[in-house]
Amino acid sequence: MSTNKDRNKIVLLLGLAGFIVMADNWVVSPILPAISQNLDIDISSAGLLISAYMIPFGIFQIIFGPLADRYGKKQVITSAMILFTVATGLCALGTSLTSLSIFRALTGVFAASVMPISLALIGDMFPIQERQGAIGTFMGISFLGQGLSMAIGGTIAYILNWKGVFGVYAILAVIPTVLLIKNYKLLPSEKHPDSKLFAPYAKLLGTSRSLFTYIIVLLEGVFIIGSFSYAGAYIAKTYGFNYLYIGLIMTAFGIMSVIGGRMSGKLAAKIGARKVLSLGLASAAVADLIIYQYGNVLGMLILGIALLGLGFIFTHSTLLTRATEFAQKARGSAMSLVAFFFMGGGGVGTAIGGRVISGVGLSNLFLINGIALIITLFLSFVMIRDHVVEANEAKESIGNL
């Protein structure tokens, strides 16, 4: 990678791939009733489609990183994006719960490659001083896709049908796939054929400095994504809006993720990464408390969702930047663990959230998560006592994995 222009272009390209994957990640939720009706199955059976995607998506997070370290990041992510596009298109051809579940599982497998490998590529391309801004931009664009997914899916399903949603997503996925192929030579081509596939995980999890970081990433996923997962349900219950309006409101999360992503690197350089991390966790906590206390006021609800997006990107970009220096020769593995703990935490948080809602109600979930994020903020000071990000971290022994 020779110029800043080239590097920034690759970040935007990877962000576009992330946008499509994160949008696809959530697209089934708004069209589940339509699938249930069309395939003549009950809604609980149709819900298996979400599990069919999420389980392989989670498992393969920790497989693609080592594969990318050994065989080359650009080789693996380009191949995976081609197969992701094909698998998404096959979903439009599903005629039964079984066939659609198989196609969604394949989509989840190849979608799992994008986050960890993209972050590892950014770690390879950018020096530590510029890395947080690049990671923030990538994550912001990616999570804008998640924020828009329900509105996009609901709109396409309304105009066409549920099969049309997968067809359109497959067409959209062609764009970053073709651009990856076109800009293939600009991507780093470093390979480590002698690297162990899973040995780096033992060392990363056996070192307190990296382990404690992954624990904070896990808690971030549990409480921030656990909150975001039920924001749409909260809006529907409180206001009775349809999926289009819900999706538009939830774009506040994605928009602030993009804005915050652009800000995070400069802010870290100005006030320090530790303060950005603390600001992120505090913003997310305040967001949950605003939704709990003032969510029935539309303007305050939008503010809460926006602050949740800002808190997410400040927190996650800081932790990701820290993790990029844990294992230079096994950076794909280090990023896979971040993705695994974050997505796994989101899954756990969503599952726990369902129990909390059944027990004490939907709005109280945001109160509990807000308090939990305050506790996580204090815990971060205990677990991450050194500088959050240091320019000389590459000299540490763990960097020689």
C-alpha cells in the first residue's frame, strides 16, 4: 500500500463489504412473517432461519482469521465475498424451510470472513497512529448497514417480496466483490504459511493483557448490542410504527457510528485512547438510561439511539486498535477473537435480554443494561491499567506469535 489515497480507498471498499454483510445479518427479522406465510410454516419454525445463519456466522469468526494469516488475507476475503454473493442469491431460490436454512447457513459461513479479515488488513496497512481513525471509519460504515437493514429489507419486501430482498442483496454484494477484485493488487499480500491455525488463540487468551481486553469486548457486545437488538421492538411497542419508520429511526445508530468513527482517531490523538474508551462506555450507558426514562418522547428516543451508536464506535474502535498490536504475524487470529467475543457477546446479550423482558418488561432492559455499562466502565479501569494503545506495542513478545 503506497499512498494515503490508496489506503483510504481500501478502507471505504472494505466498509462497503461490511455494510452489505451487516445489513444481511439482520435482514431476516422484518421479513420473517412474510417467509412464514409464503412457506406455510409457523413463525417459531421460521425463526430457525435466524439460528441457521448466526451459528455458523459465530463459529467461523474464529476459523477465517487463522486461514487468512496462513494463506493471505486478500486471497481469503476475496474468495469468501464471491461465495457470500452466490449464497445470498441462492436464498432467493429457497422453496422450503430446509433449503432456505441451508442457504442461510452458507451465507453465514462466508459472511463471517469480512469483519476479522478487514480489521486485520487495516492493521497491516495503517501505522498505529492512524489506525483508530481507519478502524472507526470501517466500523461506522459497516454498522450503518445494520442500522438500515430493517428499513431496507422492509421496503424491498413491500415493493417486491421476501425473495426479492435476497435477490437485491445479492446484486448489491456484487459491487464490493467486483471492486475487491479490481483493487486486488493494492491489498497487502503477506502470508505466514508456517503459522499455526489455532495455537495463537491459546497464547492470546493466556496473556492477561489481551485476555482482559477480550473480556471488555465481550461485555461491550452483551450490553451495547444487547440493547440495540431490542431497540426496534421498543419502538414498535411504544409508538406502533411499521418497519420502515423503525428502520429510519434506528439509522441514528448507524449515522452516529459513521460520524463517531471519523472522529475517534483524531480524538484519541488529542485526548488519549483511554478517555475515548471511557467516553464510549459512558455514552452508551447514558443512551440506555435515556431510552429507559424518556423513550416515550420521540426526540429523546432518537437522541438515545444516536448516543448508543456513538458510544459503540468510540468503545469498539479503541478496543480494536489495541487488539491489532497483540499479534502482528497472527493479526487475523487476534481480530477473529475480537469478532468472536463481540458477536458472541451480542448473541448472549440478546438471549439474556429476552429473559429480562419476559421477567421485568422491555423498558427495564435498558435500565439494567445502562447500569451494567457503568459497571463495565469501572471494570475497564481495573482490567486495562496500561495505556490503551501504544505506538511501541509491536516490540512486545506477544507480537511474535
